[in-house]
Amino acid sequence: MHDTPHPVLLIHGWNSHPGIWKRMIAGLEAAGIPVWNFSYAENPDPHPVSVAEDLHDFIEDMRRKNRYRGKIDIITHSMGTHITRFLLEVQDGKEKAEQVRQFIGIGPPNNGSSMAELFCDPAYGEEMIRLLEGIFVPHGYEPEDDSLVQEVRPGSITMATLRSAGLRDDIRYRCILSRNITRTETFFPILGGRTWIFNEDGSWDTTWDGDGVIPHSDSIMPGIQPEIIPLDSSLFLNCPHQFCHSSLPKNPEVIRCAIGYLTGKKNGNGSF
């Protein structure tokens, strides 16, 4: 372990809250790693630009409170990745004033979110929202009123801006993804164990290579090192639903993987 651990900034995903990190925080604290837990859950109309600005202010406030000016590590879940990348690559892409060592995205929509696009699809959107209502989306959900969802669609202005900005060469990017290794419906029963994919030509497919919400094609891109779980298939067989998108921040393998990266005890091929 590093003699002076870098603080870890945690950013939750869409329709979530900072409490999702409870098990991750316990693991980090046991490893002696300081935690900064950011929330945008109470923002009434969050937009990636404004939430990224709030995130910047939060980081500066935590640096002042902790009298810390060095590099930090970042762990994000889902939409938290989109927001954080906008801060680091667009708002701070030239100055690089935000000092970040490692950026670990869990189920990240790095290329835009197929699910966000699906919510807005004229043929499938209404039925998909009905199926996921109360499970993944709020009751009475209207996607056209949701700035975060609109701006994580693959064709959005925010995604175009991110693609133009590119990844930063001073940050080690990683992502942790899951997949339905046994192709079982119990992985995510409401969608038959599969994950929907929005193709570049506007067509739709489904895949086993996803977490029920984010397919691998939404996440994997050059310059971001992926880790695909489960590494221990027995964990999946005993409890497949813990590898679904919403459960990933508290998944034991995800937590071990992230802490292994942060402490330098894990390499890029899944071993310690």
C-alpha cells in the first residue's frame, strides 16, 4: 500500500444517492484510504454542466477542509462517470488543474447510454419505462424532462463535446464491467437477462455482454482499461443479480478490484 494514500472521490449514478457506496466506503476505510463522497441526488434539475461545476466546488472544499493539494483518485458509477469526465476533460481539459491519478468507472456510459436512448425511442421507450418503473426509473418518469438522461444519449451535445475533448493523458483510466456469463434470465429478469444496445445506424440489438443497463459497447473505448467481472464464476452462480448495474457499487468483486487498483496490489489482467 502507498505510504500516504490518495483520497478517493466517489460519485454515484443516475436516480441514485451517496448511500450506494456504504460497502465500498467500509472497504476503503479498512484499507486506510480517505473517502470524499459527492452527492447530486437532491438537485431538482441536474444537467451535466451544472453538476460538474458543483463537483468542482466540492473537490475544492474538501481540499481546503483536509489541507490536501495532491492528486486524488476517483471512483464513479454509471452517470457519475459522464459528469466527472465532463469536468476533467471539457471544463478542465486544457488547464488540467484537477489533479487526478486514477479514474475508475463502474458500468460507465463512456460512449453514451443505450438505455437513455431507449427511454426516448418512439417504438420501445414507453414500454421500457413501464417495465422498469419502480425498479430502475422513478414512478411517473418523463425522459424529456430529464437533462441528465437527454445529455447522455449518444447523439447529445454533451457526448459530442466529450468526444471532441478526448481523454486526458495525465490520468490512468479504468472501467469495471459485468456480464451475464451463464446467460440466465435471473441475472436481470425484467429484461430476460439481456442488455439492450443502440447501434450507430439507429437499430437495436440485445447482448449478454452487459449489466442489464449498460452494454460493453457503451463503455469500452481506446485509452480506458477494462476489467470484466465476474472473475470468480462461483460468485455469479450463487447470486447473479449482484452483478447487475444498480448492484455493482456494492458488489464484493467490484470493491476488491477497485481497492486493488488504488493500493497498487492489482495488475491489469485481474490478478493481485
